[in-house]
Amino acid sequence: MLRWVLVVLAGLAGSAQADTAIVAGGCFWCVEADFEQVKGVSGVVSGYTGGTLANPTYRNHEGHLEAVEITFDPEVISYGDLIALFLRSVDVLDPGGQFCDRGDAYRTAIFVQGKEQRQAALAEVARAEDALGRKIVTPVLDAGTFWRAEDYHQDYYKGSRIILTRAGPKSQANAYKFYRKACGRDARVRELWGAEAFPR
């Protein structure tokens, strides 16, 4: 019995350590894929935020940005370090969308939850501007409701379902890789950030 209680308490202590970060970086499939590989991140959920529409869907999320909610252990990776990686995984100079995805829903943004996150995010934006020698267009905004996207969007990049693409039938995972490369996401991030580009 004592062992069971200690296991439960250890689990509760571990869950109390978790924190969340909300960012928008264009296609949420790509941001999810990038951050699920980061040490200290325990989960990434694709969704919509930043707008006023209740219960947004993929077909109707007017006013919202495609975004992700990242759950992480701040004892393993800090919020600031996550934001630094995020800024180096997107085109922070593009106000009109990201890569081949154009329009307001695909703009970049950092949605902060509280004063500490705001200070950390602004500090990382300033460091990124110094590194590039350019003004970054990615805003730091107060977080509102984060709406989880439909189940078929979660872990899309890992999926095995066969879908039809411009290059013929492909598994969902291979279709995602085809889309990401054709969109020029990684090439542009490397062009912009060089050795600092994430993922490396």
C-alpha cells in the first residue's frame, strides 16, 4: 500500500512540473512534428487560437491562427529556450503567412500566459532580432482560448492512411514529407537562420 501511495505521489509531483507554451508557426502539422522531438516536451496538440469564433473547425476558423499547445517540463527545458527554438523554426520576417501557406491563419505568433512568459518571449524576440539584424514580425500576444483541432490533424505527420497527392497515392506520413519539402519550409528556415536553424 505504501509503495502504491509513493508511486501516486511521484506521479502527481511530476505532473505539477508541467507547463505549456502556445505558438503559431504556419501549418500546425509542421510545428507539432518539430516540437515533439524536443527533450523535455511531453506533448504537442494542434489547434486554433487568436480569434473570437467559438468552436472553430478546419473548414471554419476565421480569425484564428493555426497553432500548437506544447506541454513541457521546465526543469528540462525552459520556456525561453522553447521560444528560441520556435523563432528559429519559422520565417519571422514574413507577415503574410508561412512558406507556401498564405493568409492570416498561417501567420506566426507567440501567445503568452502571464507576465513571466511575456518577459521571456520578448527577450527571445530581441535576441533573435539581434542575431538576424532585422525586425521580426512575429508578435507576442496574450493567450486566449486554445481550441483543439480535429482528431485527424493530431500527429498527422505519423499517419499511415493512404491519401491521394499531386505526386500520386502516398501514406499520410510520406504525403506530409512531400508537402513539407515542396513548400520549402526547411530550405527557407536554413536560408534565414543558417547553423541556428531548427530542426537541425
